[in-house]
Amino acid sequence: MPWKNSDTRYSTMSIALHWLMVVLLAVVYACIELRGQFPKGSGGRTLIVEMHFMFGLTVFVLVWLRLFARSLGMAPKIVPAPPQWQSLLATLMHFALYALMIGMPIAGWLIVSAEGHSVMFYGIELPPLIAENKALAKEIEGWHVLFGKVGYWLIGLHALAGIYHHYILRDNTALRMMPGKRANY
């Protein structure tokens, strides 16, 4: 598995992690949206909320591997080169997405800790990050929900930018992150 980016493509590791994160984020969001289909206090609701926590923490673990893979070289060049303002927006978008993938799981862990509940991660009980404090849990939850909504927009705009680059600008932006062998652009 190539670990370093080439001039035309991201590494196999970066591509695999990108698409795995897409799936995981979809599952994390689906879990929290679907919890309302189950009555409060039911086993189904508890299970789906626990899955939300577990997959959210999985995102947190994998984002560090993704950042490591990203650090192994420069990003492949976009051909033709975009204007500077687009490059700046792309950098800000990536920064915001990484902040989301790091900050949201930490906030979730803080909420569960402050509520006095155990945080389970694939059968391992994680230590609480803070002492029980129900008022603080509510406050952090408000921020978590707000940034969760912001996340919908960030993810949607990121996907739309890829589609725009591929179908309108017809550059190699999206092709650099596509799985499988692709011809050089």
C-alpha cells in the first residue's frame, strides 16, 4: 500500500481513509438522526446512541492516522491550477473538516463523562474526561448539536466542491482522491 502521494494522486492509504471516513461520518449522522425512531429509554434507542458514540470515537482515532498519511508529502497538484482564492478556501474547508472530526468526538466524550455515564469503545470502558456535572453536560451538548449541524454544511459543501471541480471545471481535483488506478490527468 503506497504511503506517499504521487504528483497526480493521493496515496492508497489517504484514499482509503478518506472514503472510510465518508462512510463512518454517514453512519454517525444516521445513528443520531435515527434515534428518534425509538422511544426514550428503549433498548433500541440506547443501542443506536451507543453506536453513535462508538463510531464517532472511531472517526477520532482514524483522523490521526489520516493526518499522519497526509503529512507524508505534498498534495498532488491540481491541473489546471486553481486561482489562489480557491486554494485558500480549500485549505480553510479542510481545516474545518479536520477540526470537526477531532472536536466533535471529544465533545461527545465530554458530554457522556459529565452526564456520569460510561463511554464504551468496542467493549473497552474509556475513562471519563471530566467529573460528573449535568449543567456542563447540557452546555457542551448544545455546542455539540450546533457544530453537528455545521458539519452537515461543511460535508455538503466539500462534496459539492468536488462535483463542481470534476463536472464544471473539469480539473483533476476529484480524480486525485478516487480509488482504483486512474490515468494521469
